[in-house]
Amino acid sequence: MSGRFVDRVAIVTGAASGIGAATARAFGAEGARVVIADVDAEQGAAVAREIGGRFEPVDVADAGAVAIEKAELLDLEETAQRLVACGYERVDQVEERGQFALRGDILDLYPATEERAVRCELLWREKGSSSWNQSPMQFLNNDHWAASFHVETLGKYEYTVRGWHDPFLTWQRDLEKRKNAAQDLSVDFLIGGKLAEPDVARVLNDAAVPDDKRYEVAMKASSPPPGAEKIFL
């Protein structure tokens, strides 16, 4: 196995048996920390022990297990306990699906069902060339992406596509939501500073820069190039 999910958390519902259990084992074999979420406590705990994961009793058919309404006043510690019981991981800084953090009187939650932002590129080159050209792909719908390239000389060309989960783009998307909700962005700027290119990070990390300017710089910035471990071909 490649260990491509090392230091990542996988929450698998219905994982006490069948396809769910097989999925949990596959994630575990790739190095993920797996949370087994199921109503079958005995079998779910057995699968968790087998793969070195964690079992949480969850009835995924219960839509009201954790229901949070807009403008609802919450007991944050009680809500945190409910989230943990549903398989969420409490962290200091939210970066992945299925995580949450308490920041003062703010609950920062990354829903387990929400998709992370993805980028895709078309790579192409004339056959025999040692370097690739890159063209961004446009998302159409579902799993459909499109891109094209122009050839300058007649001959044979090679192409492939690559994609990766883009944490900076995910952060930009969430930053815009928090801005529109009139939330305090001071901590969010510092989180973005850890994801951005150095020139952008200097602005985001500088509390002396007005928030409107930091937000403008953040939303205009391009994502850093992905590390090799984040690319799937």
C-alpha cells in the first residue's frame, strides 16, 4: 500500500459490515485514522479493533442527531460532545472534513458530507519532450471536467490529467462564507497564512493590515502549486 492517507481522518458510516467495513479496512491499510460509525456496536467495535480505528455508535438514519439551526443559541460543550459521538474529531484548527473546533464562542465545523475544493489540470507535451505544459480544467458538473490545448507543429502529442484537493481554495471558499456572515476573520487569516504563498502569507499574518485589505489579498491570491503527495494521476 502507498500510505497516501497517513495523518488523515476517514469517517465511514455503516462500517460494521459489508461494503462499509471493506471501505474502512481499505482506508486503514492506506494509513488513515478511521472512525467506524454504525448502530451495530459489537461488530463496529470489532472492525475498529481489527484496523486500529475508533468506533462511535451512530444512527445515520437519525437526521436530528446533530441539527443546528441558523441563529440558534447552543451550549458549545454539549454540542461538542454530540459531534464527537457522531464521529467528528475535535481539533485546534479545522482543516479536513469531519473536524470541528471551538474558538471562544464560535463553533467552527467542517461537515463530513461537504466536498473539499478540487483542482484539475490537463498536462500535455510533444512526444519526446521532457517537460509538460499545463492547462487548467473547467468544472462542468458531477465528475465532468473539460480543457483543451493548441498544437503549434504537426506531430504526436502525449497528454494526461491530474487533480488534487486544494486546501487553499477550500479555505478561500470558507473565508467568503464567513465574511458574508459578518464573522470575525482574524483567526481565519492566520490559518490562510499557513496555506498561502510567502508574499500572500506576510499580508495575512500582519494584524496591522486592515481586515478589508487582508481579505482582498486573500481572495485574489492563487493557490500554491500542489506537492507531489497531493496529486492523483
